Amino acid sequence: MIRHPEVKMRGSEIGLPLVDFIGTVHSYSASRNTWHSHNSYELVFLLNGTNVYEFSGKALELSGGSFLIIPPRRRHRGLYNVRSPSTVCGVAFNPQCRNALHLTPFTRSDLDWIAQRLNEGSTTIHKMSSELRQVVWSLHQGLRKHAADRTRPLALPKLRLLACTAILEAARPSNETIQNDLNRLMTVVLRHMDEHCTDSLQVDDVVRKSGYSRARFFQIFRQSTGMTPNDYLLRLRIDKAGKLLQQTTQPITAIAFKLGFSSSQYFCNVFRKYTNLTPRAFRARQQRG
């Protein structure tokens, strides 16, 4: 398996004019994601982790198992120009391009229907069905394998089939918004974690509140968010740390202890992992800008 964090391939490289590019990112540290746009529809599938995408006057947070439809020419970026540690697979395609039907199972009316569905669901968070998630995982893995070894037989037809299936499944009416799919338990648990993350909240406290065994709770939590409870709690604290660094003049050590970190050094290490900046550099950038 290829070890590079990011792999990107143009549709012309796999013989699929419909697709501008397919890309995957599998990273354990933050990276840059600045303002940009495409002349095509972009499907952003988040397989695990969490990321916040910012549009003009709007920010949307994706967690593992969800996806976002970005319409053509819509400017967007990662919040604070950052892509958080995560596994992301993206497909950009233009149903109006020349030879769009070449080597696809689609007719012209099919592509028109898909475009209409994507326009209706644009800049909204959707939950991946189990079928779609399996297709995207296969696309993510297949793309990385092909980038590592381009001599594998029949790799290109499989990539074309997976890309077309991902586009079709993303447009299906059965996909619901992630907010409508959250069950009552996770709604209560996530709200409790958000409200108490600046206390001395421990994951075991959250497990007890849920009423489930630790193993079952971790399973439910990961299925709903794509993260472990520990990772989710850390991300909450880093998000609140960013707001305190931006909106107050509190010392960094005071913020670290206020958010439940055992030391300022540990806080700095975790903050840098999720934002690609030290707390001091983050505060300086926000003050300049």
C-alpha cells in the first residue's frame, strides 16, 4: 500500500472524461486546505476523523461516515485553512463535459437527474449509506494501490466502476442528512460532552451516562462519529482552546489547565497535531488577521 498521505489522479488517467479528478488523503496530522473552488461538482467523503468546511457565511462539520456535496464554482476551505487528521476521499466530476458518457453506465438523462439531485442536496451534510461507504472505501484503497503499482491488471476498469457508483449513490434520494439520522442517545451524549469538556470530564463518565458497557458504547460512538470518544473529546477541547486563544488574552498555560490538560507541554503537542500550529503561533496569526 502506498504510504504517501495524499494521492490524486485525473479522470483522463483512468479513461473517464466525466471525472476531473479523484483524490484521497490519509493523514495523522493536520495539513493546509486554503480557499479554492472547482468548475465541477465535488463530492467529499469523510471516512474517519472530523473536518470543518467553511463557505461564505457558513461552516459545516463532517464526521466519519458523512459526505458533502459542493457545487461548481463554490469557494470553500478548511476552517482556519486547515484539514484535520482524517481519511478523506473526493470525486470531482462535470456532467456537462465533452464525452461525459464515455465508459460510464450513464445516459444523458441519467446525468441530468444526478446533477439535479446534487444541486438539491448541495452544501448540506449527508450520511453515507452502508453501500456507499463500502464503495468509497474500495475507491480510496484502489486508488492508492494503483498509484503504488500501475501494472496491476484490470485496475482501471474497477476504478471507473467505483467512481461512477460513488457518484450515483451520492445522488440517491434515500440518503438523509446526518442530523436526522442521529439517534437520541448520541444526541444526548454529544451535547453532554460539548457542555462539560472544559470540566474534568473523563470518557468513563460519559460511558456511565450512556448506560451501555464500555465496549458497546465505543462501538456505537465510532459508528456515529467515525472517532473514538477520547479523540472526540480532545477535538472539542482543541476547538474551545482556539476560541480562547482568539478571543481572550489568557496565558497559554492557564488555557491548558482550564481545558483539563495535565501540562502546557501536552496541550501544545495536542494543539499542534490538530491545527498544524503551536498555540502561540495560532494566536499570533489570528491577531494579525
